[in-house]
Amino acid sequence: MIILLIIMLFVPRAHANPIQRIVDTDWMRQGALRVGMVTSACTAQFITGVCEGYGYGGHTGRYMVTDRNIHTYETLRRTSWIVTGWMGYANQKSAHLTQWGKIRRFIGSALIARNAFEWGYKYQRYCNPFDSSPDRNRHAMVYFRLSKGKIIDAYISTGRISTPLADLGFLILGVWIFK
């Protein structure tokens, strides 16, 4: 219910039906759709990174998420993903974008948001969002592959030079595709 109220704050009062305010996204300008998509994706990924960093060993109590506020961050994570989904829906419904423009917006946002996840995770886990030590970047990039007929996780490790280059590469590629 709170999420619906938050979304409705951004809707002009021209529509009489409150549900129609959420479903009909024609009132949104392209600038709002553009900025909203990348901002919501980055926010959702950053909060997810912080929560995952807590879950994978960053729960010493020195950083953002602690035992006392983990449920607040988990609620923020769920809420931010709902808003990201709604922004994706609004972009998909936009009559002003071509299908290729919509695909570019989604892929560009995902590439930029990948860095937000990494930085949130590293901040929570190591208290340094730009940590590029090789021992802490053994699973820097995840992909999936087949092994004995099953899909498994596979990882690409990065080091002191390749970690910032990978982050910069994802950011530049994301901005280039997003524009």
C-alpha cells in the first residue's frame, strides 16, 4: 500500500481514478522516464549490493547494514525493485521510444547499475567501495555456463588494474548504449 502511495506522488492529479494514475504512464515526460529508469536501477542495485555484502560476511557492525537495521534495508531493497519494475513498465509503454530505444535504455541502465551493485557490496563488506585487491575480487564478474548438462555459476577474477578498468568499461559502455 505504501509503495502505491509513493508511486502516486509522481502522478499529476488530472486522472480521476487512482489506479489509472499508475497504469497509464503517458503523462511522464521522456526526461523523467530516462532519469527514472537509470536512477531506480542504480538505487535498487546499490541497496541489493549492501544487503548481499551483509549476508556474505559484512555483518561485523562497522558499516551501513547491521544486525539492528537489516530489515529496514531489506524492505528498501524490495521497494526499490518494485519502483524499478514500474519504471521499466513506464518505459516499455512509452509511445515516444522505438523498440530499439527501449532495449538500449534497459541494457544501458543495467550496465551502469552493475557498478552500483559492486560499490555497495564492497562498501558493506570491506568499507571501501573501490577496493581492487585481487583476493577480494575473485568473483568480480559472474556468468553462467553448462557443466555436465547443468547450468552453473562461473566467475571472472579481476585485480588491481583490471578491477577499475572493468568498472570504467561497464560505466562507459552503459552510458554509450543508454544515450
